Amino acid sequence: MAGENQTQVSEFVLLGFPHGQPFCFVLFLAIYLATLLRNSAVLALVSLDPHLHSPMYFFFSHLSCLDICCPSVMMPKMLANALHQQANISYRECPAQTFFLMGCAGSKCTLLAVMAYDCYAAMCQPLRYTAMSHGACAPVAAGCWLWGLLDCSMPTLLASRLPFCGAALQHIFCDVPLLLRAAYSNTRPSEVAVHAASVSVGLSPFLFVVVSYLCILATILGKPMAISRCKAFSTCSAHLPVVALYFVTANLNYNRPSSGYSLAAETLVSAPYCIVMPTLNPLIYSLRNQQMRGALRKAVWGWGTLGSPRSNA
């Protein structure tokens, strides 16, 4: 790596960890296990139950997959650091963690926009939606994954090639803005790349989500709707505050002031979208859904009936 010829830094010290605190290890482990268990349950139910083989649940399963991948990029290292007197990460591990973390976050933003459009199409264009949605699901989901990973490539590459004047990062994991603040050369090209990436997979998808929900609301207010469609809108609208929290914290993380935040603010901004949301999303999007609960009862207890094949979310 070109930057290695310009810096003596071999590892970064992460200043966000209390030194040698078993409580942090237990807390992170509990969050991580809950994330794995809940999202794995969604993946298993969608895969095994034929009543859940619809576009909505297909996208739910991809969201769960991303919610497993995102914390898995950083949680194992965080668990190891929580037991050490000094939390650190090697110079080579840091850009790799940054790339996959930023890539998963970008893919999730794009997927959330697709899910918002899927909700709009299901309620506002039901005939067209039924005819075309199933065949488009796999290519669209693959595009979300690919776009997120490609979009983060340039910011990560530019940041990893910078010379660094210090070995301390004011956080509990690596990220591009932290690397830019630790560099002593001109970081303007890297900052431009980060802002461009955040617009394409952060701000733009969020605006698309807002427009999709406004179109749904306009359709509902413009003509009488069936009770089932009104219930579906009520369920979908409950997702909007969660989506807004995810997008707002993610965009703040990558479009922060050049001076950065305090250590506490750094953690407060990044924790919701990369640590907290992956364990809550299965409850908000999937497991609170009537059909998903019915499938879960049938799988665990062997009794109960699945709901109507019609979506309730």
C-alpha cells in the first residue's frame, strides 16, 4: 500500500473503549448475539415458509442479511478489544473494516429506498406490481449490494493511502472520517469522495423514501381505500421514523464538520445505524408482522395457522 511508505503507523489505538472493562464485553456480546439470532430467524422463516415467498419478505431477508454483515465487520474486534487494557486495530485491518462497514451501510440505504418503492407499488399500483415484481426482485437486490460496495471503494482507497501523523482514533472502530482527521497531508480529495458517496447512497435514497411515502399518502387521501390497504399503510408508516433515524445518523457520520465531534458525540452518532438498528430491525420490520409471527409459531411450536397470504405490512 502506497501510504505505508509515508507513515510509521503500524496500528491505531481506539480511544473509545474504557480500559479492560468486562461489562463492555458482556454488553457487546449480548447485542451481537441478539442481532444474529433475530436476523437469522427472519432468514430461516422467509426461506422455509412458502407463504412468505413474496417481494416484501424477499427484501426483508436481504435487510436481515445486511444487518448480520454490518455488525460482524466490527463486533468481533470490539469484543476482543473490550477485554484488553488498550484497544487497537492494525494499519491493514482498519481500511478493510472501513470498506465493509461503509459498503454495508450504503447497501442498506439503497435497499431501504427499494423497500419504500415496493410498498408504494404494492398499494398504489397493485395490478402492475403483481405482474412484474417477482422477476425483478433478485436483480434489484443484487444491485443494492453491488452499488453500496462500489460507492465506498474510492473514499476508502483514498483514505487508506494518506500519511498519518498519529496512531489514535477517537472511536470504538475504524471509519473514513476518523482516518481523515488522523492524516497530516491534504485530505480534500478524500473529503470530496466521502461527501459524493454519502449523497449517492445516503441523501438520495432518503429523499426517495420520503417521496415514496408522500405518494402513498396522496393516493390514500385522494380516493377511498380498502381497509386492508389502509392497515398496510399504517404498518409501513410505522417504519418511517426508524428509517429516518438510520439515514440521519448515517449522513451525520459521513458529513460531519471538519473539526469532528467529541468522543461521546462520535459514539452517539454512529451507534444507532451500525450497532443498535441491526438488532431492532427484525422486530420493527418483520417479527411484528402477523404473517411472520404465525410462521414463527408454526416453526417453534408446531401449532397455529399462518395468516392470509395477503401481506399485512
